[in-house]
Amino acid sequence: MGTLYIIATPLGNLKDITFRAIEALKEVDLVACEDTRQTVKLLNHYQIAKPLVSYFQHSKLSKIEYLAEQLAQGKNLALVTDAGTPGISDPGNKLIEELTRLTSGQIKIVPLPGPCAAIAALSVSGFPTDKFVFMGFPPHKKGRNKYFEEIAQAQHSVVFYESTHRILKALEQLKELLPERQIMVARELTKMFETIYRGSAEEILGILNSDKNNLKGEFVVVVKK
């Protein structure tokens, strides 16, 4: 039985990958990734040539069975996501569950820790982080109001992700529910235009609305308890 390596990859800055991750990517027989176009950029940067298999949220069971067969044949696999740690607000957790089931728990799974946008944002927030709640992405429509009500009722700092298309809507909801609460919004972490905004939801909304360029990129929001 082969080994499945869960490998965290850079959020944006390719220098953020670990030596161990590079070594593992060089040694595995196959790389399962969210988007082959993204992963090949990373591999090419470090002059690594490996077969790639795409795996995403709606992949068919046959794709998972193929990966299980490769492991059963003794091949070592790496699982990566487009950016950050596989399985954290990412379909990789379902793949790990299914591979564990298909191999009757015989599969050896090895984590190679590294970048995670939520942890990176928490680390610079200055908010209490001895306990925190991670809530992934808010629902687009159904359940969205309930999601933000849960944030408002949380007893600890909360961190969540939001897309460029809905960040203003998210801040409007926080403004309504938590007008006085301190918030930190991290945009494009580790990338060229990395920016950190601090203040109330209303204050950050003003900053983001002042320049449309402020709305570009990927966002992590941290709400102080």
C-alpha cells in the first residue's frame, strides 16, 4: 500500500513552500490537485515533473477509485489544493474520507504542514486566538443570514473566507449585526497587493468602497470576540 501525502502549498508567494514539501513532490508517483493549471505552475517553478490528476468537489467516484487503485499498487500520492492546506474548507477532506474507506483504513496518510490563509490572518489580527471559530465560506444564498447570526453569537474570535464578489455584502451584514465589533480583513495574503484593513465593519466598508481596486482578490475576515 502506498502513502498519501497531504501537502500544503503557497497562498501566493511561491517561496512559502517548505523544503519537505518540495522533497515529497519530487518523490511521489502522482499528484492529485484541485486544478492542474494551477499546480503545474508550482511544479514548473521548482522544476518538478509529475503526472497530475484533477480532483475537485464534484469529481466522480471513479476518480477516487482510480486513486485508491494507485495506492493499492504501492504508488505514493500527493494531495494538494490550489493554495493553502488541503482539506481545510476544501474538498480534499472528502477524498481522504473516501480513500480511507476504500482501503479499509490501511492507507498511510502523512500531513506536511504549511500555509493556511485562516491561520495566517489570525496570526496578524492581534485578536484573542487561544480559542477561535473557523467558518469557511458563507453560503451564497440559503442559510447566509443564519451563518452571520452564528458569528454574532460566537463566544470566541471568528475567522472566515469571502470572495471578491460578496465581500461588501458580508461586511454589510456584519455592520448590521455587530456595528461596534472590531474586524480585520486581509486581502491577497502573501501576494503582491497584500493589504490588511482594521476597524469596524462600517469603517472597512468605507475603505473598500473608496477604490474599486480594493475589492480585487481573495479575502479573509477575522471578527474579534
